[in-house]
Amino acid sequence: MNIKIDFQDLKYHYKLYQNKILIFFKQWIDFIRIIFKRFFCGFKKVDFILYFIFVIILVGGLGVYPIALKYYEASILKTPDLNIIKSDFAKSLSTYFITIIATSSADLILSKHPAKHAQILKMPAVSCLIIGAISIFIIQIEVFGEKTLDFALWATIFSLLIWWITNSMDIKYDVDDNNSGEFTTSPLGDEIEPNSQIISDVELTLGSKEPQNNEIDKIKVKM
């Protein structure tokens, strides 16, 4: 039995699979690079950091604080209803983080930005949305028992990280370099640039005691 080996065909398939592997790793490298870029970009924007602290955490978490304080008091006093309060605290956190994950993921999924980084983050955004939906059911039915609150806390941190990465490059938090107390419009006089030579001719003419006739004629023609 003769077996014929086509080395050209083998070489072709080898290169084909090699390119697929390289593309796969390149996509992951691009994804990690974009995540790190967006993560550190947020620390350069004061307005973004203040918005994150005061609006997303403080104002957005107002519904969580009462049950958090109640859990803190119950854990110190070791009250009989500690487990019930602990469960309520975890469920309250779940309603908080799912809102953040849903809005952040939706922003990335529905983004029409043609940039490469915006397109790369769409599929991970879908995954985050699915993970968030699964997480809220895990907390509501208390799959992890006494560890449910720990899971809810980690899910909340994860949701805040997702929001940070999603919004850190939003242009509304950028500060224009030229906007440092000065006008950002073009300097006064640019719009009358074509007449600048006429003004110079007038100044030269007025500066002389006895204007020449040819200079006066020149001004009249240009005016």
C-alpha cells in the first residue's frame, strides 16, 4: 500500500493553523493592553475620579448603606437575626452591582465607535453581562451559604472595575490643554487678516506729516 504525502499541502495547513494561533494570541494581547490602558487612563482625570467616588459609590450606593450599618451593628452585638441581616445585605449589594454591570456592558455593546479597542471590548462586555445575571441569581438563592456575602462584595468590586474601564476614556472627562483660563477660540484679529495690510498702510500714512498723493490713492483703492 503506497501512501502519498503531499508536503505542499501539509505546509499550507501548517501555516494556516500557525496564523490562526498567532491571531488568537494577538487578540488576547490587544485585549489585555486595552484593559490596562483604560484602567490607568482613569487615574489621570480628576473629574472622572471625583465622579466615580461621589456619584457612583456614594450616591449610587445610598440604598445599600442602611442595611450595611444594620449588619455592622448586628455583627458587633451578635444579635440572633445576624444571619437574616447578612443575607439581606448580600441581596442589597446584588441589586447595586447588577445595575452597574448592566449599564457599563450595554455602553460597550451598543457603542458605534469605529476604533479597534471599542470593537474588541464588545464580546467581553456580553460575557460580563451574563456573569452579572448569573451572579445575582446565585446571591438571591444563596448558593454559597454563609459565603454569599463575600461573593456579593467581590461581585460589587468587579462591577466597579467594569464601570471604571468602560468610562475612563469618555471624552466628557477630558480637560482641554488650551482651556487653562484662556479663550479657546482663535485670537482676535484672525477673522480680519485679509485687511491687515490695509491697516498697516493707513498707520504708515497717518504717521507722516505730509502724506503723498500716491499713498492716499492706494488707501482709497483698498478701502
